[in-house]
Amino acid sequence: MSKYPASAHRLARVSIDRSTVVNVAKLARLALSEEEIDRFTSQLSAILEAVSKLNAVDTSGVGPTASILPLQDVLREDELRPGLTTEDALRNAPDRDGDYIRVQPVFE
Amino acid sequence: MKLPGTAHEAAGLLRRREVSSLELTEAYLARVGALDERIGAFLALDPDGARRAAGAADERLASGRAEALTGIPWACKDVISTQGLETTAGSRILKGYLPPFDATVAARLRAAGAVMLGKTNCDEFAMGSSNENSAYGPVHNPADLSRVPGGSSGGSAAAVASEMALFALGTDTGGSVRQPASLCGVVGLRPSYGRVSRYGVVAFSSSQDQVGPLTWDVHDCALVLNAIAGDDPLDSTTMDFSGEDFARELGQGIEGMRFGVPKEYVVTGTEPAVEAAIRSAVQEVERLGGTIEEVSLPLTDIALAVYYVISPAECSANLARYDGVRYGPRIVGTDAIETYRLTRGAGFGPEVKRRIMLGTYALSAGYYDAYYKKAQQVRTLIKKEFDAVLQRVDFLLTPTSPTVAFPLGAKTADPLAMYLSDVDTLPVNIAGLPAISLPCGLSRGLPIGLQIIGRAFDEARLLRVAYAYEQATPHHMWRPALEGARV
């Protein structure tokens, strides 16, 4: 990798600790077992260590590519088109009440 | 009945009325019944729907309104929505989900009169290289039942390779059509980004996902691409307004075309037999009139790191919708947030959780620039590097996978070892290019795949090259020796 000058913005050496894993799981709305937290702590560290190779590439002045297509905004006429019926849209709901999906309160 | 070897052969039998679509469909359903207990390729079968479609196809054939795939039995990867037929994406979190609509690709094949037999097993949410991440059990490679079929479209590749369907659809985000095609000994195409609609396809990494065919030969591959390609108002990334017939120019040869062999693609860990098979394929391409030169793509080495930032980041956003509110099983906790956490914790398998965690971390405050933005900048450079080399040469020749099919369980303990299975395929996804894998030999009875990479939206010539190679070699005639498989 010596072909690529080191980036000016190097990542600090990657280390993920248990509390980071717990916090990321909270952000991702994932309930993890103690055993999963331990396993992800070591596995995510190893994967992030591997992807930190990105630092070896000089990207100064290089723009990011989010999509390889030269697309800007794709517009269409705003016209009435057929869509799902209420029944079709609700058929898979795990808990419904008439034409509503029943959920727990979000605001007290 | 003796099963036809390919979809185009079957189409000939149907057109000449030597067999009916209903007879063909019954023969494939019977074969699935006899074999799939050992292969595990299908998650759901739709025999009644298939018989109805076959009956309609027979009427269409009789009235002379048939298209190339009318009456042909096929298998659909379970990440592709099929109206009224359970679509789980290989995940517990979508157990019992009945899509209220067809994905565009499924609707197009339905309109073409093709007969869908059922849904094929895959790695959960298309994340994996061995099909072992499915919540519904592994798939066994028809060439050796103790080995993986590859992934994530492992069920689709195995269904074709064991002749339980005449073709299948898969999806390819980092190699998920090509790598299982390679490991199972069939043809697999990843079209250009923008060629095929993803409407109704369960999203994984939206900047890289594409739907592609798995078939026995290149001619079939072209016919399936004809049926599914083209712009779709329901997927704003579709760019194909060409209306091209990808089968028309197949036989025109490759005289004068230029081929690059990137030296970086024989990475550490490439099996000698794979290297030897690719070398002999390169010689064959030269014999057929292609000119060969060695080329260099120095960023190949970094592509894996780019992929394992971009795809988890996009997956963590795409999979946020699975929360047990609108569909799928719900596990109720003390409040709404707890319900999401429990539902997701129980519904996702280990690899999907790992990637959601990785993506959430890479997108979280303070790390976004260092990971996601950095990966997207390197992506710009990878795209430029491909563009520059593909101006000098028309195509690149590489292995599809560094190895042949590996034993079940061999890589499940080490995520990074599994990720390396896609080291030859994923640079293509990062750059949005089309690439095909086709059989080019065997190593101790296990198939090896040749990957041909083309310029964006150059599938017509890509298929022409693949066809020329295939027709000059015997590899596409191979079929796995499944004991007791003849029904």
C-alpha cells in the first residue's frame, strides 16, 4: 500500500469497547444478549481494523460518490395512479383495530 | 419425461407443441418434490399458481402469442416480492409476510408468461457468501452436498444446477449472483447498475443492489435479461431506455476485441486450480480472436474495505423499517422502543445484526467522515480506475471466486474469512459495472467460474463474449451427478 501517501486525516487506531457496542445497539434499536455484546465487541474491532486500510488512500480533493449514475432529481407528473387498497396495506399488520394498526403509545 | 437442458431448448419444445407447459411444470414440481429435501433450495412452493400460469401459457402458445419465456418454469429468490406468496428474505423478521404487490421483475416475467414455481432460499437479507445465514436452514451444493452453494443467491443457483427450475433470479450487491453461479457451475449475470428495476426487491445496499439471472447458458441469460431489463417509473435509478435484444448479436464473435487481465485479481488465497482454469480461459479467448494484455487496477486491494463500509451503512438505514409495526412478528415490550428492540433482536440473525451494528457505527456522530465519506471518496477513485482501464480494453477477465465451493461450516466462525469470498466480485458493484460468471472448468469435481467484466451498459457485447467462450468450450454441458435424481 506504499503507493498511496497517508491521508492527512488518519483514523485513530480502532478499538471498540463493550460500552461502544452497547451504545450502538441502542442507536440501532437492537436488543443484544450479553454473549452477543461480547462477540460483537471483538468481531467489530477486527472488521474495523480491516477497513481502516482506507486511511492509506490519499483522497484529498476527491469528491464522494453516493451513486455511480449521473442522476440528479428524477421528476414525473403528479397524477392520480392506482395504489394499494386499505385492506392490502393492512393485511400483514401484526396487531390491527379496524382500519388502524395498533401500537403502543409514543407520547404520554 | 426427459428434462430439457436449457430454457431456449424448452421454448422450442413448447412452440413445436412437443410438450405442454403444464407437463413441463408438473415434471419440475415432481423433481423439486423428489430432490429438494436434500438440496434445500426452496423456501416456498406455489404449485397451484404454477399450474394456473402453465395453463394460461399453453393457451397463449396455442394462439401464437407466446414470448421467449412463455411456459418456462423458473425460481425466484426470496428477497423479490411476489404478490400473495410468502416473501421472507431468508429472515425470521419477515416470517409470514405476504406481499400485496409483485416486484417489477416478477411482474415482467409473469407478463411474459413464465411459470414461477416458488421462492428460493438465500442468506438473510442477501447478506452472505454461503447461504448459511438463512434463518431457514442451509442449501447444499448439487455438485457435492457437503459443500455450500455460495451466496447469497445460493437457493437460486442450486435450483438451476440441480435442474429443479430452468432459470432463476437472484440479486447481486457484492457478488451474490456471480459467486453462487461460480460455485454451482451455472451462468450468473450481474447487470449494470440502472439496468434492471429493484422495485419490490427487499433493499440491502441501495447504491449497489441489482437483480440478475442464473441460467445454464448464455443464450438463456440473454433471454431472461430481455424480459426483466428496462426503465421503470417505480425505480428512479433505472436508466435503460434501449429496448435492446440481448440475444440477437450473440453469435457475432469477438474478433478484434481487447481483453485485460488485471494482475491484482489473483489474490493470496486463490486456489491453484482456479488460477490455472482462468489462465486457460484467457488462452481460449485469445484463440477466438481477442487480444490480451495485462492491466493493473491497484485499488482492487482496498475495494473490500470500501464495500464493508458502504454496504453496512446503507443496510443499517434500509433495515430500520423492520420494527414489527406494519408486518412480521411483533414481540411486545414495556413501551414502543422496547418493542422495536425486542422484535429486531429476535428477528434478525447474527450476520444481519453485525452489519446493522457496523453500519450504525460508521454513520454515527463523529465517525461519518472517517468511514462513510472516506469510503465514498475511495469509491470515486475505484470508479475512475475502472473507467481508465476499460477505455484501453473492452473487457476484463478474472476469476469469479478465489476458491471452489467450500464445506458447510468452514467459514461461519470468521466473518472476515467469509467476506473474502467476494473479493473478486465486489469491486464491480462499487463501480456499478456489469459482469458475468460462467463455468470454465472443474477442480476435483467442483465447478470454477470465469468472470468477465464489461463497461457500464455494454451487456450486449458482454454476453456476446461470454457466448463465444461458452460455445467454444464444453463446460456448459456439465451437469452434477445427483444420485437418484432422474425423475
